[in-house]
Amino acid sequence: MSKEIKNVEYGLEKIFEGAQDFLPLLGTDYVEFYVGNAKQAAHYYKTAFGYQSYAYKGLETGCKDYASYVISQDKIRIVLTTPLNSKSPINEHIVKHGDGVKVIALWVEDARKSWEETTKRGAKSFMEPTVEKDENGEVVRAGIYTYGETVHMFVERKNYKGTFLPGYKEWKSDYNPAPVGLKFIDHMVGNVGWNQMNETVKWYEDVMGFVNFLSFDDKQITTEYSALMSKVMSNGNGRIKFPINEPAEGKKKSQIEEYIDFYEGAGVQHLALATDDIIKTVTELRARGVEFLPPPPQAYYDDIPNRLGSHMSIMHEDISKLQELSILVDADEDGYLLQIFTKPVEDRPTLFYEIIQRMGAKGFGAGNFKALFESIEREQAKRGTL
Ligand code: FE2
């Protein structure tokens, strides 16, 4: 790990001391995917990732244009939406990008004010403040575009007691696979095209009031073949973290460029889901057919005591067990973290998942980047896209 990364001031509270946060965010509300077949996608996520049936909207609830299945696990809520006819604008998104994230919804006290503050600062509107009501109260939502065709939706639900949103009904199913211990979304990463990272970073600073609290250049994130650059953006209370990646020149094609080619533009690269027992969670995910990136070489695991230094004394996981499951380990001055990455979960090599367990560490596994990217490159080579 470089000196620069070690010296980073992680105390976001300090950065914001005295400053007014014009966009207070309470947390992630939901993430909505546009997919080709929401019914089947919901079945996959329930079976493979242990999500629970939560809410539904479609023909049976009077929605004639699209169907949405909401699945949940602890604090994570995923909405899977599919159009019901060829005229829906959702089709264009799916034709262009394949299955992918359309909406990163943020839970706020005041959706109207959030929309006004951000559009005033230059955000392009996706949806003007809209009040939706049913017998359980009302929800106010408003949306703005971020990178590519991705949207941030502000959700104000303090006056709502129903299931999810007005228009949805509770989804009860006879098929309820057990959860796998996923707790909340730790961070969500966006991939943007050549020379777009700084522009996107500036957008998050100016429009959303975020701060750039961690940066990695192409010298830190490089292998023999390819490279990328990354900057981590965070909101004022540190609950929302969006790393932004851009490809960098290397001998061969950057994994970020591969994503941009297949997603046909900027978009969400991965969702990192937190667990407090990664060994149990990953064992369960593997048994249910989730595919992970192949493990780094033996030398990586031999070097763990070196990499962890004094944190070895608080580490209670068995290294051979981590190796058996291909789980990666990294440390910073505050502690260590355990992480693993799935292969892309659709046929286009685009969106994938990270499973992460933080044991004090606040970073993103910079010490693992090289091992991780070499693993991704072996997969790219198989796809003929390296
Ligand atoms: Fe990540």
C-alpha cells in the first residue's frame, strides 16, 4: 500500500465540521435494475443470493406497462423491472445496456428540496418531485441523472406505512430460500469512459456536495497488462460511498474499457454487499451456484501475515479456509477487511458483486487490487477481450 493512501484522512465528520450539508442522505433506499425478465431474475436472486420476496407491482395490481419485483435481505432492497410491451422506454435501456442498474435510490427527509438543491447546482432532471399516495400514506420521489443513463432517485417516505411504495402490494411466495447473511450495501461503484472520471468527481462535489476522500492512480492500480484509475466519493455522513473508475492505458485492454464496450456507456460496475461472517456467506453462496473470480496464487496467502502486520493478532479467520474459498484480505491503519468478487452475473461482462466484511478497515482493498485484477484479466483472456 502506498504512503499516499496511508496518509488519507478518513474522518469525514472532520471534513464536514462547520460546513452545511445541503443534501443530507439517510442511506440507500433501493437499487432498481432494468432487466429482460424480472420474474426469472427475482427467482435467481432469491435462490442464489438469499433475497426474500418483498413487494410486487404489475398487471395484477393495475400496472399495465411494466412489472416490478422487490426483493430484500436485511437493509438491502433490490427492484427488478421489466417492460410489458414494446412501447415502454425501458426497452431502449435494455437493448442498449443489457440487464443493469437504472436507479440508485437515496433515502432523504425532503425529496423536493433534494431535487431543487441538486438541479439548481446543474443536475439534469429525470423526474420532477412527484407525490404518490395510497391508503397507507404518501411517498415523495424525485430523480436526477448521474453518469451515463443512471439515475439517483430521492425518496421521502416519512409519511408512508405501507409495503415499499404506493402501487405495490406485499409479495408473499411459497418459495422462500434462507438468507445468506447479506446486511447492507457498503458501496456502489460506477465505471465511466476515458477522461470522464474527474468530470464525474466534480459533478458529485458540486451537485451532490460529496467529498473525494480516497484516490488511486494508474500507477497504484496496474498489472503487467492493464490499468485503471479510481476516486472514492462520499456524502457528508459517510453512509453513501461511490467509487468512480476510469480506464487507463496499459499493454492490453483495461477491464473498465471492457465494461464500457459491453454496457455501451458509463454505468454501475459493482455493488458491494456487507456481511459480518464472510466465510459462512460465501460458503452458502458457492453452494447455491454463485460463481466467484478464481483465487490468487499461493504466494498471496503466504504473504497475508506480512500484509496484516499488527492486525494479525485480532484476525480470527483461518487463512487456509479463506484460501479454500478464494477470499481476499487487506488492511489499513484502522483494521483489516475480507472481500471477494463474483464473476459478472449476466452474459455481457458488466455488473458483478463484491461481498465484504470490514474488521475496522475503512478502505477498499487497495492491497488486493493487483491480485484481483490479474484474476479478472485471466477471465478477460478467456472472453477474448483482454
Ligand atoms: Fe468495491
